[in-house]
Amino acid sequence: MKLWGGRFTKPTNELVDEYTASIRFDQKLAKYDIQGSLAHVEMLAKCGIIPESDAKTIAKGLKVVGQKILAGEAELTEANEDIHMNVEKLLIDEIGPVGGKLHTGRSRNDQVALDMRLYLREALVTLSQQLVEVQQALFTQAKDNLDTVLPGYTHLQRAQPVLFAHHMMAYVFMFQRDVERLADSFKRVNQSPLGAGALAGTSFPIDRHFVAEKLNFDGICDNSLDAVSDRDFVIEFLSNASLVSAHLSRLCEELVQWSSAEFNFVELDDAFCTGSSMMPQKKNPDVAELVRGKTGRVYGHLIGMLTTLKGLPLAYNKDMQEDKEGMFDTVETLKGALALFAPMIETMDVKKENMYQAVAKDYSNATDLADYLVGKDLPFRDAHAVVGQVVLHCINEGKFLLDLSLEQFQTFSTLIDKDIYDVLSPKAVVNARNVAGGTAKNRVEEQMTKAEKLFENNSAWIEVHANKIEAFSFED
């Protein structure tokens, strides 16, 4: 007999059990289910809904059940459908009928919403910490390459030279937005739905705020219908995770390009590459490629969840069982990628000379020639046309701008003087971008100073919120 089977006259079809059961994936919520149940049973006793002695017996039994599940000693069955019913069944087996009092004043609808919020808030702290570690790896590469110049690209065509440190710092700030988005979403995750019941609350005189405080939530969900049917927090996480994945993927694309023979700007450490089963010379950037590839599955989970919710009436519907696998998979996918990313960046060999030679053998200093002419009072559009002709001449002659003699320069404009060679050197071109946020060395150093303060703020946030999620444990 199912724990809910009192009004039924026959057992469910075995295929129904198999199809509707979620225990094969929602067992990930076991720890959080026990945590929530411990807080709930303590509240039931406090409010006089069950005897104190029963609450102590239930709490002791819950801790035993939790320890058995974590140790792999408990049998979780599809016949009991989900983690909630499995825990309750194991509890009753452990302590007898008094275990049946645990579910007083709550429903699986508010219970699962609670478990998912407990799970996700822990994941947000973990992922934030991992993102900070990636930022710090990028920062270290920036600090080690403050004088390294490489071609900057637009349309994958060489555009203007930039410092490699500037390029690394672009990703530092990109990931900073990700950290901030995860942190901001935490306050919406960290609201307790328990006490909403199936959809309308409960007739028992429960204390929702007590449970919320016990579990270190910031507050409670204000409307019972919304509490059990809300999965905005899942969608928001999947959306934020999609942006993290997009940023990782963009950097991976550059690592794949840069490590090719055609670019030869970096070499990834052997520990983060693989070989070919056929071609012995190959060194493939498989980690970067797979992180790039897994971005699609993260996007897919976001679209899947949006599609699941788009037509659901209030309140809970069985469709919402589809909220978990995508969320779990996204968390594990990001954790895996971020765990590899920081050491892969830290150990990356930057080929400074190859980068510099690439800059010295292109036309990415052409804009500076135009700016030089503008400084001589030539209108920019006229300067642009002049430099276009200079570049065309160089292409036809197989030369670069710094290969031209002063006399050759002056055939295009008499405004050009011998100081042009200092203006067009790669480092001069870089340091000419001396505006806030620019690639000049002193401006990159400003960015790095700001980033260090951001790292401090990130670490402080992580420490505070890590304490929140660890404050209540059934293992005590």
C-alpha cells in the first residue's frame, strides 16, 4: 500500500510506478530533505502539534536514516516514488508508527520546493567560489604578462594590438558579472516555501518563520499558491548558468585557436590535453573543446524548463517533476568545467615572442597612423583615406607600415615626419590607448587594482553565505 493509497482500491500499474517515480534522480535531495524535516518536526513540537517526546524520537530516527542514505546502506525504491516518501518509509521502519507524524502540516509540494531551494543555494555558493578561482587564475596570467602584446581582433581579423593582460582582464570582468548574478539570485532562492502545504497552507497552527530561521532562510514565500508552483528560481539559475557557459565557451574558443599551429600563441599543459589514437604527433585541446560543447546542454536545460512552465496553471502539476534533472545536470556540468578551468589557465604557457612577432607583421597600427595625421590637423576621413592607400601599397609590395622609408611615407602625405616610427611601434600603439578601461599598461594596472577589491568582496560574500548553508546539519 502506498503511503497515500487510502482511497485507492488497486495498486498502480508497474509501468506507472516506473514512469512517474523520481527517486533515481531526486535522491540527490536526501541531505536537504532530512535537514528540512528536522526543522519541521522541531517546529511541530514547539507549536504543540505533536508531543515533544515524539519529536525527539522522529529527529533521532531522521538522523539515522540520513546517515544510512549517505553511507549507501538504505534501500531507495521506485515503489516509494521519490526521496520524500522513501525517507518517510525508512523512518517508519526505523522508529515505528510515530514516524507517520512527521508529515503533519506539510505536503510533498512544499517539501520538494524547500529541498530544491536548499540544494540550489548550496550550489550557488560552490559555483561562486569556483568562478572566483577562475578569475584569480586569469588575474595571475594578466599579472605575469603586463608587457606582453598580442593582436586584438574584430571579425577574427587583426584590428589593434592589445596587452595580453588586457585580454585576460576582459574575462575577469566577464566572470565578475556571473558571480554578481549568482549572488543576487541567492536572495530569491533563499526564501522558505514550507508551510504552504499542497497549495493553500494548513489548518495546523504552524510557525513558518521558525522553520525559515532554523534553516537560515532570509524569509518565507508570501503566497502559498506561488510558493509551491514557483520555479522562477530554477529558471533564473539556468539562465545565469547559461551565461557562465557562454563566457567559458568564448574563452575556450580562443584557447583552441591560440594553441593551434596557425596561431601558436599559447600551449596548454599536457595535463589538460589528449592525444590521437591514430596520429602520434597530435596534442588536442579536448578540455577546452568539451567545455565549449557542453554549453549546448546547459542552454537546452534552460529552454526545456521554460517550455515546461509556459502553460501550467496554478498550483502544483506533475509536469514540474521535470524541474530537477536539468538543474542537477547543469550544476554538475558547471562544477566539472570550472574545476578544470582554473588550473588549465594557471598552467598555460604564453608564447610572448610569437604574439609580438604577429603584431609586428600586420597592419594593426594603421589606426595610429590615421590618428597621427589627425594630430597634424588633417580631418579624420581624409586621414582614413590616406592610410588606406598606404596599406594598399604595402600589401601590393609585401611590406608592413614600419618597413616603409620616410620618403615612401611622404609620397602619401607630407605631414608624416620621422617620429612616425616611434608612434607605430607595437608598444607605443598599445600605450597610446590611455583612456579608462583601455589597453595602455597603466590603465590595465588600474583594472587589476579594481579587480583585487572585487575579489575581496566576492570572498566575503562567499564566507557569509557558506556559513548560512552549513548552520543546520543532521549529521550532528
